[in-house]
Amino acid sequence: MDIGAMIREIRKRKNITIPQLCEGTGLSKGFVSNVENNKTSPSIATLQSIANYLQVPLAYFLLEKEHRMHVVRKAEREISMSGKAQLKVEKLAASGGFGLKLLELPPGGATSDQLHSQAGEESYLVLRGRLLAIQGEDRVELTEGDSFCWKSCVPHRVVNIGAEPALLLIAENKPE
């Protein structure tokens, strides 16, 4: 955990000088410098004072790097081909058991050859195309702008019933 670097980064981004931070928190310049250079660790009360002055939640300073925002640039997306139909799957983001994907289904393509299930939940947003969502005995036709979600433990499948490729945004929450 690099609290000092986070404090310095936020302070600089907000165009706050060390003297301004010191005046606003009552801390000495030497102490703030030592904190920013990780030569000393502030108490929780001192960290709260700094957080208040910088207008950020105290918890932000205590987050490990892997728990902070993770960005995947379009050019850096992991792309894979899945199943017999070679469906194009772009991994947009993942954190723990939660994932976000972009799935392109060709006309007649499906997420699987038959109904399948796994642990977790899935939410879908139809960005383009005409689909049939099947879960157990339920069958629903969907078009652009429609969304749906389900528990993945119930056998399910999504089929492109349109004449054009379909595009789906999928958010998955699967146990680790």
C-alpha cells in the first residue's frame, strides 16, 4: 500500500501545494513530506484529516491496488473465439467473480449447442440484433435495447434468430 504516493498524486492533480495542505490540516511541511515519501505512516486520525482536506473518502487510501479501478482500453481487450460457431468474445473487464464481456453472435449462432448451466448470475443488454433467450421452459424474443438477467444455474441458451449479427453486452457474477 503506497499511501504517500496516493496523497501526492491527488494533491498534485487538485493543484494543492504542500503549504496549502499543511495550512488546511495543521500538519508540518516536514511531516507531510515524510508521509508522501513513505518515510512515516500517518495515524488514522491524521489520514482522515488529509482525506477531508483533499475531499476524498478515507477508505480510498486504504484500498490495495488490485481493489482500485481497473481500466481496459479498447485496443487492449482480450479477444477469444468460443464454441463450434467461433463466437467472438471480448473481455471488457474482470474483477474477482465479476466480468463484463461483449459477445457477437452470427445469424443462427448461439451461446452453446444446447442448454447449459453454471454457478452465478448473468445480465444481458442487446446492443444489436434479434435474439431468443431460453431459460428452462421460458422463451423470450428480444431486440435492440432489451435487457434480461437470470440465475445461471438454471439451464439456459441465447440464439441469434435475426438475419444480421447480434451484439450483446454481458455482465457475469460467478463465484470464485
